[in-house]
Amino acid sequence: MAAITSANVAQAIVKLVAAEALPALVGNLVMGNLVNRNYEPVLGQAGDTVNVPITPALVASNIAEGGTVTTQNPSLGNAQIVLNTHMEATFLIPDVTKALAVPDLLMTYMQPAVVAIAEKIERDLLNLYAGFTANTPLGAAGTPLTEAVIDSAETVLFAAKVPPDQNKYLVVDPGSYSALRQIARFSEWNTAGEAGVNALIQGTVGKVKDFYIFRSQYVPQTGSAPVTTHNLAFTRDAIGLVIRRLPQPLPGTGAIAEYAELGNFGMRLVMSYQPSTLAQQFTVDVLYGAAILRNAFGVQMNS
């Protein structure tokens, strides 16, 4: 059996903290859990470009009796996503052994760090709204979303040939979510059944016009009097979120790193000692880039 050493204990501490950090991060994501995530456990550096292939378009040809097939030379589309965001959240734990002995205390230290990273990812993904130019924006500034606007969005995505097996999502701000909850046809038992009861009692909209409805505090707003709220209707392949591993610290520098990977998502956790504070420093960081993959698979829904 391997001997227990301070190095082994330190590595075990980092692994334990990393195991707790990633589920907390993923649990605080809305957009990050809906878009197409591309993750590979290969090292990346800020500024690297990742090429994401896009399915080519093919056509069907009629073949006459005794004829020959029509050969096509499809060309893969390509979306270039730059790893231009390196986000970190750092915190100190004065007595790391005490924190490890009390899981709730460990989460108390870690939760603000992972939430801060999740918020930045959410903002970056939602701020891609302006790039969806293939479809004309729906709705109007300062006007609540209506059933007719949602219906039009579903029609737009159907016309864009969104595959029927792909879920459609609508991410809205809290005010728009509240307005949707109050549409009578969606919040009454006699018109919406159990879904109407959920909207009325539990406060959850659920699914409307084939859209799964989500709300986020980070839906961007622009202008003034009236403010334009840029809600977004899209499918998974409309947006790409690319994450890559960050390199390990140099050996002998006193820092220990561990990777946490779950569901096409990865992050690094680094532990080091801070003599000025007599505490262990933990840094949670992630390297990622986000971009539009299929412009026609998303539509702005202003309110």
C-alpha cells in the first residue's frame, strides 16, 4: 500500500474540491446547458481557434431507368470559435481541513466562485443575440411577449428546416416570463390542463408552442424609454460553446491542479498556499469561446 504523504493528501484535497465544484457550476447554468457544447480534454491556450464542422446541404436527384446517380461533392461548413475568454474565481480557505470535514462549509466557500463563472458564461451566450440576423426579429420594445409572437417564432424555425427531433428553447427575462404566466390560455385548467395548474400554482410555464421556456436574470437589455429586452428563441445547434483544458502549473511552483469534467464541460481547480494570509488559495478557472453555429436556427424576440 502506498505511503500517506503530504503530497498525496494535498492532491486528494484538490480532487475532492474539484469534484464538488463542477456540479455546482453546471447546476447554475441555463444557457450553458441548452447550447451545443464542444469539449475535448486537450490543452488549449487563450486565443486558440477551434473549427466546428457544420453539416453540408445535399439535394435529391431523380434517376431514370438505366441512368446513373448524380455525384455530389459536399463541403462541410465551418464555424470558427475563438477561445477568447479565460474566467477565474479565486477564494481563500483559512482552515482547509475543517472545511473538508464539513461539506456544507466547503460549499459555502465554493458557491460564490462557481456562480460568478456561471453568470459570465450566461451573459456571453445571451449576448450573441445580435448575431442572429437570418431571421427578422419578432416582438417590440417595451411590449410583453404574446401568444402570437411565440407562434410566429415557432413558424420561423420550422421554415428554417430545424430538425423535428431538436428541442426548441425560449430564454426570456423575468418580466417576460411573468407575462407568459398570465396568458389565460396557458394558466387555466380548462384550457391548458395540468400545465395550466403548474403555471398558476407552481409558477412554471413549462412548454408553450413547442418551446421549452426558461428564464434568466442575464437576458440583455439595451436602449431607454422604452428599454429593449432581447429574449432569444433557438435550438441546440444554433450556438456553440467550446471549452478546452488549461495546462497544469509548472512543477515545483507549489501549486497543485486537478481537472473536473462532466457532460461536455470541463474546468481546472488550482490549490496553492498563500503565506501572507496563512491560508490555502483555490482558483476555479475555465477557458472557453462561444459563437453562433447556425444563424437560421435562432431568432430574436424583443419585449
